[in-house]
Amino acid sequence: MTKKQHVATPSTNAIKIQPVQNPKDLNRFIEVPWSIYQNDDLWVPPLKSERRLHLSPKNPYFAHARWQAWIAYLGDRPVGRISAQIDDLYLQRYDQPTGFFGLLESIDDPSVFSLLLEAAESWLRDQGIETIQGPFNLSINQECGLLIEGFDKPPVFMMPHNPPYYARQLEALNYSKAKDLLAFLIDAQIPPPEAGVNLSRKAAQEMHVRPLKRSRLKEEFELLRDIFNDAWADNWGFVPFTKEEFQEIGSTLRFVIDDDFVQIAEYQGEAVGMIIAMPDLNQLIRDLNGKLFPLGWLKLLWRWKTAYPNMGRVPLMGVRSRYRNNLIGAAIAYLLIESLRQPVVRKGIKQMELSWILEDNQRIRGVIESLGGRCYKRYRIYQKSLT
């Protein structure tokens, strides 16, 4: 249960917005959420070491993007934060000069929200940006969206969480809906319906679904990237994963997933579909308060062995675009999900979150709903003209 959020009413003149300029500032920026969510029982503190790495120049996202971050202070106390990003890959792909905001946190006060968004908007406008969208933490291929429905459940790993008042404050500043992203919950223990089984059985005569080959991890993740980028190329807001970005995903996932948590579908000798699942690591880290040292990593390892998460998430799934609107594509999707369901159940996972799904992606929504999936959370991307 989420407790009542702290509400402050400082005057605009009392609030100062300071840019993040050095490692000390970045540490303060990372720690802002601890003051915002101190009374929120559902919030899961992120690992501070992971956040530092995510926001460091080592993040391959910054090879094609630039950013600036700010902290809002009331006296010496941080009361909010925000970032602004410009992604050159996005600008190369789309005609509209669009920039992004993200990593937004604030107390429930309109003046704090206003000053934070003004800082991001001004920085973007000075660089020729005409539209701002967000939140993206930092890109559409990472955490994104503002939670607007489903506040009664804790977030799964690498999905956002925020208080309900964030939407109200953004809309008061003339931000409007750009797109909704959905999270579906599915019971992993329930077998697929007979219609799906029959479709999969027929397709299986020409298809083969296999797990990840860990012995050739780099080649496998390059194959997964190729399938995913092709599958999602026509979707709203799509920006392709670079090779370096996807290899970083592989380097991280290899420590937390079994080989059969990645499934690759092959049709007529070609890799045509992919799906990746991961355990909900939030169940293991929620009481570590963001710290792995000195004892957090021992707790994490112990829980990994003795209290494996009963919740999982499918963050990435795709079927090559040429099969998108035919029965072969549907069969590939069914086979991928069913091939994944069995190993996750063996590990003790009872429920899977499939997220996120574009609200107007009726094809994949139909597949998920036919498997008993239900939409239980909704996230919104907001936008505003800067001209």
C-alpha cells in the first residue's frame, strides 16, 4: 500500500535549479528518489552502482546522444530532478526535431515541476528542438513512460514507478498524450488454448525453436538485435539498437538468465523470431536500499539460490516484419511464448509481465490476450510543442 505522499508548498523564488556538472552532483541526482519515495511502500530502490554506470559516458547510448541533468533544491534539500536528451539516431530517422526529457522526480508541487520542465525545455529549444517527449530514462529502448494506471502493484525490474500526481502536474504544464504503453500480466502456469496449440503444431512442421547458445554469445546477441530491429522498425518512436547497446544487454543478462530464457525461432532455415525473459530482480533487491556493499551482494546471492523470484518479465520480443500480418507470424509468436513458458515455470516463476506493448499494436495484443494475458498497467508518453 502506498502511503500519502509528502506535499510541499514552497514559493517559486525559494526553489533553485542547478545543473549536474560533476560526479558529486551526479551522486546527488541519483539519490533524489530516496526523498520522494520515502513513504511509498511499493517503490523499489534501484542499485546506485547500476545507476552510476547507466548515467556514465560508458553507456553506449551516449555514443549517439547527448544530455543534461538538473536538480531542484529547496534550500539545501533536493526536491526534484530532470534530464533532457537529444538522440542523433532519432533525428536521422524522423523529420520532426524532437528531444526528450526523463529521470523526472519531484515532490507534489507545481512550482518544482514547472521549473524543472522549463530547464529541460530551454536546453532543448536552444539546440533547435521543436517538440519535447517523455519521460524516457534515457531512451525508448530503456525505461520509459509515466505510470498512469496500476498503482497498486510494485514495478518489475526495469519498469518505471511514480506517484499518481505526476500526470496531473505534467498536464497542468500543457503536456498531452503522445502514446500509451501497456504492461500485460500472464499466468505462466496455464498452458496455451487449444487453438494456439493446433496452430503451433501445424507450424512446428517447418519451424524450429531453440534456446540461446551461450558458447557463441556475441554472435547470438547480434542475431537477436537484427531480428528485433527488423521486427520493430515500423513501430511508433522506434530507434534501432546499436551493436554496442545490444552487446551490453547481453553482457548483463548472461549473469541473470538461463540459456532457455532466450528462445529463437527458425523458419525454413532462417532465424525469424526472438523472445527474451528475465526474473524480476526487484524481488531480490527491494530491501537493499540501493546498496550492494558491504552486505547487499551476499544477500542477493543467497536469495538467488534460495528465494528465486516467482515473477518474471518479457522485455524483448519480435517477429521479422515480413511475417507480421499472416498466420506464420502468429504461429511464430505462439511457439516463442510456449517455448519460453516451460523453462520459466520450471524455475518457479508463476507470473510473467509482458512489457511494454504499444496500445495500438492489435496483433501482439491479440496473441497475448488469447493466452489469458490482461492489461494491468498503463504508461504514458507525453509531448509538448516548443515553438
